[in-house]
Amino acid sequence: MPPELIFVLFVLAIAIIIVISNIKIVPQAQAYVMERLGAYYTTWDTGLHVKTPFITRVAGRVSLKEQVVDFPPQPVITKDNVTMQIDTVVYFQITDPKLYIYGVERPISAIENLTATTLRNIIGDLELDHTLTSRDVINTKIRVILDEATDAWGIKVNRVELKNILPPREIQDSMEKQMKAERERRARILDAEGEKRSEILVAEGHKEAAILRADAVRETKIREAQGEAEAILAVQRAYADSLMMLKAADPSQQVIALKSLEALQKVADGRATKIIIPSEIQDLAGLVASIKEVGSSDIKPVPYQQDAPAVQQNQVDVPSQYQSPVQTEYQQL
């Protein structure tokens, strides 16, 4: 093969290699910052690009995705002179590749240092208890300050989170004791409230039971009174009916005398030692004769006996069948 042909092929191969090496494909979510003769030339977005050989070069490849950087714990001092360790997590995104490449040297280190100084300034104005309970406030303040500072670097800070807040061991022990005491206090309060509620319910139950018992007694007495009233009313009605029937029957004097003697016998059978006899009963012999006349099977007219035993000094001799075992004394009213 002639030397001229070899040289041509060599030159052609080099040219092909140079052309291929200057064809660039920019991936998705990335950007290339291009320089020409040492100065910024342009920024390539996603797609196929061809650069000029030897005079144009890629100054930097920048990812446009949101990035997360976890910074190590930083010592900070609170307003009440308590030293603690706080580590932060920063979420940021590159919005301007040119400013990111030319704005600051080592942007991640710059963000870390800026985060540490900003965190110390914010924590220095807060006390320990406020620091532990104000994570959202601290996160917002740091994000605003970092976003303003990194805007000149082509970086947008989306979020800043405090990952861990580590107070000294002594402070942690004291906080644990305080928390334990607070929990015990709340538990005692809950127990006391439960006992109070239980006693209230028991007292209300006793009260309702007493009310129900009183209502039951009242209802019982009312019903008993109503029953007694109805019984008395029935007896009185029966007595009134008997009187009406007796009046309607128009009994004779002999029957009335017999009933009077029966009533007298019942009175004499009692425990009373004295019996008051109405003055209308003056002739007991006539009363006995009337009884015999009514009780005899053969009813015959009996003449009035003038020599019948008269009542002397209002004392009478009652036949033996009507005498009471108790010695009685009759007194005329």
C-alpha cells in the first residue's frame, strides 16, 4: 500500500474520531455549561449537540434534580447557655447552571457553612425548651435565609429540616425525670377524677334508690288509705242499706226489744264492769215476756203481769241464759 494512501486513511480516521468526540448528548434533567476559548459560551439543555473542536469545551455538568445534603451535627449554644448538637438536612435544586459553576467555589461546602452559622444565630436567641418545641419556626427561618443567600449561586433551597437535636446527657436525664414526674402527676389526676366520678355515680345511685323507695312507700300508703276509705265507705253503705231494709220491714216492738236484749248480752260479755242502761228500759219483765212470746212456737196472748218483778233502784235480774260471767252493775242515766 502506497504511503500516501496510508497517510490519507490516517488523517481521515483522526477526523472521524474528532467529529465523533465532539458530538454530545445531554441527558434528561442535566445541563452542560460550555466555554469557548476559556470564556463562558452557552448552556446546553437536553438533546444532541456538536461542539467546535479544540476551542469549545464542557466547563461543567450540572444536575437539575432536587438534591439532598445531610450535614453533620453542629455545636450550638442556646440563650440559657446550654450547648447542644444539631444536624440539618437541606433540600436544594440548581436553577441556573451558569451561576452554579461560576458563582461560588464548592457550593455544597458553602451551603454547609452558611447553614451552620445561620443555625447558631437562630438558636442563640432561643432557650432550651423553646428550641425543642420550635422546630418548624427554626426550619422556616433557616430556609428563608439560605434561599436569599444562595440565589446568587443559582441554587434554590426548598426545605431545611432539623434532623436531630441532642442536648447534653445531664439535660436529657433531667428532662426524662421531669417528663416522668409530669406523667405521674397526670396519672394521679386521672385516678382522682375517676374516683370522684365513681363516687358521684354511687351517690346518685343511692339518691335515686332512696327516691324510688320513698315513692314506693308513698304509693303504698296512698293505696292503703284508698283501700281503707273504700272499705269504710262500703261498710257505711252496707249499714245504711241495712237500716233502710230494717225501716222498710217495719219491725214490731217485740222484735226491737229482742234485738235490744241481744245487744245488751253482747255488751255484758265484754270486759266492762259497768253497763249504762238507757232509761227507756224500765220493765225488764215485760221485755222477757216479749222474748218468750216471740221465741215460743205456739204464739199465745200473754196477759201483762202486774206482779212481775219490778226494777228496784234500776237493778234487774237477767235470766240465767243471758247472764254474763262478769258481775255487772247497771246504772240508769
